[in-house]
Amino acid sequence: MINITGDLDLSTAPDVCARVEDTFRDPGARVLLDLTQLTFCDSTGLRALLGVVREAKVHGVPLSVRLPREAAPMRALELSGTLEFLPLAPAS
């Protein structure tokens, strides 16, 4: 599981992408991207999320996403249309 807390923006997106892509090297990897503690997401963060979903598909790594609890990042996902491209994890 990869937890993303706080902001997902221009300054944090490269680190998030690198953390997710590091998991692709492990045989049998499965990635759960936990956004429940995300408090802010800008367009760079949205692009990063879409990029890691695409890269996971390319590498054949199952990836699922837990949605943010905070209204602001959830609204960004909804308004941008990003939400429909995220493979959602079952509610826990």
C-alpha cells in the first residue's frame, strides 16, 4: 500500500510517481494507492494519478485506488473527469 497524505501537486507528484513505479519491479506486485489522507490535489497531481494508472497497465501490475475523504481533492477528481479512469478499491 502506498499512502499519499497532504498535498498532491507540482512539488510532490514526482515522488509519488517514483514510489508507485518502484513497485513495478517486484514480480507479482499489486498496488493499493491510498488517497484517504489526501487534502489537496492540483492538475499536476491529477495528471500523476492518471499516469501511474496507465503505467501500471503497461507493466501488468494490478493497481487500485482508495478515494480521498476530504471534499476538496474529491471534488477535483470529480470535476476533472479523472474519477472515471481510476480503478477503485472496494470500500473498507
